[in-house]
Amino acid sequence: MRIINTYDSIELCYRGGNFDIDAWRKYASGISPTLSEKCEQDSAQYDMVREIVPVLNSAAAHEAKMAEASRSFDAVTRELTENAGKLFSEGSESLDLDIILYLGLCSGAGWATTLDGRNAILLGIEKIVELNWQSAADMRGLIFHEVGHIWHYTHGGLAEYPPCASTAEISILQLADEGIAMACEQILCSDPNFYHQDKDDWLNWCRSNLDEIRREYLRRMQNNESTQDFFGDWCSFLGHSDTGYFLGCEFVRDLMKHHTLPEIATMKATMLLKEYEKYCIIQI
């Protein structure tokens, strides 16, 4: 496992306090020869001037937050190095994974992907600052959650899933994927009740409304309706964002009563749909 903190080089991406794309490309090439192209392809769907540059310039104006994010990154990755054996039998030394704190193009605070043929977690400091996630507690949840996705990709066969036949299959695979990542996050934290989204009484609300959350998710799957409202800080269900992460983790935790986590990780969409239907019937 390689830990790469580029915080000390981020200032090179600015000219007079303003983001400079050519300077950023040079900075990105110092991390990876393919990083610039990867980020620019990912951000092509957005308006660079109106949607991306303001976030990048705002990050530069919050130097104290960026510095805190860097310190949190260093502390949490040290913790991860010590705890990696809880998920990965090979531990951290031989783990094929790069974790990189960098200035991106608003691709996300956390991005589990591949870079130069290696598994990688890209942590966009500009999004971390925008979302105010620079604390050690937030960084722990962010990194450990993405490590959970990497575990699923490498140990669970997620990349081997066939193309989805319906919106319902897409929804159940997303629910399981995020639920497994949350379960891995809790394992690495040694806390089965840990949810990094738990702010402003979020967890208590989710627990109180679990029946309604899972019923509505099932209804939408049965009708091939989108479940995007349950995922992402820009979406919400009954006024609360990220409820799908809670539901997914509760679903996976229920499956873990009768299956190992690796067994759950290899379940196909049709099996997961059947298990979710049983979960709703039994629990309600």
C-alpha cells in the first residue's frame, strides 16, 4: 500500500490565488502520467468555469481547512496501515492500493478507482473542504469507506457482475455495494454502530424510519423506479440524504447473520433481490 500526500505541492496549481489549469496538469503529471486525462474526462460533463473553478478557488482561500485535511489524512492512513489486516489477509505491506490526497477537478471527495493499473483511492481536497470533511473523524469515514469498495472489487467479484437487466438490478447492486463498504468501514473502525454520515441526529432519524425507508426502496425496485434519492449529499428521501447507505448497511448486517461477508460480496443481483424481499417481509 502506498500513501501519497500531495498537499505541499497544491499551491503550485494557482497563480495569484486563482486556479490555473496548465499548472494543475503539470502537478497532476507528477502524481501519475494518466491522472490529468482521467480527471478531465470525468469532469467533462460539468461547466469548468461556472461549476468547478469556483470550488477550486474556494479551497485555496481556506488554507487552514486544507492543512487540517492533510493532517487528518496522515493520521488516518497510519491507523489504516495498522488495521488493514482486519479486512485484507495480506495486511498493508503487500496490498495493491494507492491512497492519494490531491487537488482534483471536483471528481469527488473520495473516488475508488484504478490508476496506472493499480487500485487507487483518490481524495479530492477541494471537495473535502467544500463539504467541510477535513476533520480526522470525517477523513476516517471517507478513507475507510472507499477501502471497503476496494475490498469489494478485489475480494468480492463486483467487477464480474453481468450487465444489469433492469433498474431494479441496478438499485439492488448499488444498495449492496454501499452496504458492504459501510460494513467494511465499521470493521476497520472496530465500531458496528459507526456511520460517518451521522450528523444532526441523522442516525437516530434513520433508525426511527427504517421501516418506511426499506418499504419505499422495495416499492421503487418492484416498479423499476429510480432510487437515486437515497444516495448522494445532493439528493434526499423525506428530507434526509444518504439514507441508502444506512439501509444498505442494515441489509448487509442482516445477511451476515447467515452468510460471511465474502459470500455476500459475490451474490448476484437476482439473489440479492430475493434476499432483500425476505429482509423486508421478516423485519416489518
